Amino acid sequence: MDLNTARMKTLSIILAGGRGSRLRQLTDNRSKPAVPIAGKYKIIDFPLSNCINSGMRRIAVLTQYRSHTLNQHVQRGWNFLRSDFNEFIELWPAQQQTGSDWYRGTADAVYQNLSMIDGLDSEYILILAGDHVYKQDYSLMLQDHIESGADVTVACIEVPLKEADQFGVMHVDENDNIIAFEEKPANPPTMLGKPDVSLASMGIYIFNTKFLSENLRSDASDDESSHDFGKDLIPLFVGRCKIKAHHFSNSVISNSSYPDKPYWRDVGTLTAYWEANMDLTRLVPELDLYDEEWPIRTAQYQRPAAKFNYNYEERIGTALNSVVSAGCIVSGSTVEQSILFNNVRVNSYSHVIKSVVLPRCNIGRHCRLSKVVVDSDCHIPEGTIIGEDPVADAARFYRNSDGITLVTQEMIEALPE
């Protein structure tokens, strides 16, 4: 089978039902894949864009936790495929099709949708997480999978040993066959010849459809299983079938300025989320969003251009080393090394530094914000200072051990008069 035909015979399944509790209040009212990122996008735009750019145009998005904003975003921004060409992006909400349980794990989420999968006549299943930020050509991984004759291929990336206990870690032989797999080991194994590096699973898998279907049914009947790909199925496959590792460096869409640094981020913590956004304010970010050959798509709305007002001695509308999105007004204030999402207003005499301000926020006059993540639709009262007094910040808002403060409208409304 040639690659073009194989892509048409591939069903991409994006697992987008997770809450992402480590993002704290950012996911109180939205699922993790629906969290805004990089000024104008949502996290799920990255795997969706990778699919489209890779020629994978049969896509199912599996949703569960507080999925309204995610559903709305996908329906409004990703409805351009041609159904008459058998192309689609469909939302598959949890429907308890196989019993009374909601999704019990990543494998169970796919299992509960087997009836729909079986009706699509696919040869291959591409499994993706909906909450990672990266650029990858999945067709190169698919080609690797087909040429190797594997039953399952697992995308992998080299990570520092000190971070490896957060991932599934694998051993491979000289032909990239996976010969051992441990999920979040306390003492992660290292790569041969690289004592400070482990080979970690990215949570990206390609299966032969028949093989996956058979094993999901078997797993569903196992009462001892947690029904998760990383914890249960992948370790089970090692030594029992042909399971291959695909190195992310072989299919990453790399940034020419960082040829040896494949960009992949799990923005699952507040610090990781803040750092990923802050990276975009650098002169040359590791993640290239200006690459016209691999565009990241999103829902587009009609908004005016950003505007900067006033040019007086102490009242100059300025943004330095920052990303300022459409609809923003910086009025007699200073924004420095920050990201303003759509429709943010920063009023006179305020100073915003190293902060991430989500859509539709209004920052009052004489405010100072430093290392703050401001959730959508916040109205910061005049004279508010955040990021300078750790004790006061922790008492009023959520402040983590890395000194990043998260502010929501609910927290603001709870402030004493």
C-alpha cells in the first residue's frame, strides 16, 4: 500500500476528554485541550493541525470532561473538510455505549467507540493526546510503521533523566524494537551511551486496526486492568508482538534555528504552561508559529487590530518583547515580555511583565502584574499589585512553588472590599 492510500485508510483519534487538574483553576470550567495558548490558539489546535498538515483527514475527537468550549471551538473552527471525499473531524462524546461507565482510561475511551471505528473501514489507527504542543508529520511515522511491519508503533522522545519518572520509559534494541516498557518508573532506565537521558513515550501510537480492536476487547474483559494504553496495553505487548519505537526527531517539523532541539511540550502544570507561553516572547522562540509550510490553524473571528494609545511622559502605550493579539488595547500602559490574548485591555499607568493574560480581560489603572496567569474574562481592579508579595499573593490567589500566580474572576470577586 502506498503512503497516500495509507493516509486515506488511517483514522486519527484524539483523546481530548481529560480535565488536567494540575492546571488548577484553569480547567475548572474547560477541559485541558480547550485551554487557550500562544495568544490565539487552543491546545487541541496543535494535534488537529498536525493531522491536517500530515494528510490525515479522518479525525475523531473523543471528549468527556466539561467539553462545551472544546466542542464549540472544533465545530466553529474545524468544519472545513469535504464529507463527499470521506474527510471529517467529528466529536465523539462519552456516551456509555458499552455499559454504565464513563471513560475509565485512554484504552477504554477507544474501546467504547469500537462500534463507530469498525464502521469506518480503516487499516490503521493513529492515537493522539489532545493536550500536547508540538509540530509533527504523522505521515512519516505511518510510513515507518508500514515499512517495519509492526503491529504497533510508539512515538518516543529523549528526555532528561530527572524528568523521566513522569513518562512511560522504554528500552529499544539496535533496530528500534521495544524490548521493555515501564510506566512512570521511580528509577528510570537510561539510553545506551547516554547516562543522563531516557527514551520516553509521547503518548502517540499507530496500530493496525484489527490488532487494536482484538486487544481492546481483551483488555475490557480484564478486571485487573486500569484500561490505559501506557499502564496496561503497551507493557503487555512487549515480547508478544512486533512493537516498534519511532523517534520524534525523524518526523518533527523542526525550527531551523534549533535543529537539534525537537520541540514537544506537555503543558500539564501551571509552570509548564507559563514557560511555553513565555518562550514565544523570545526573539527566536523554539516553537515556530510563523512557518507558512506547517500552519497551526484555529477558529478565526473578526476582530480589529491591536491598538496602543497615548504618548505622554508617564503614560505611553508600549509593548516590549511581547505577543499582543487582535482586539487588544494597550492604553497608556507598559506590557513587557508578556502574552496578551484576544480582546485584552490594559489601562493607563499599569505595568504587566512576564505574564499570560487570557482573552477578554480588563486590567485596571495603576496595576502591577509580574509572573501572573490571568484567566479569561477577569476584571483586575484599579491599583491591584500581584507578583511582588508572595504571602499576599498566596492569601488572595493561587501561587505555586515556582512563584507563578494564577488569577480567576472568582478569586477577584472573593477579595475583601
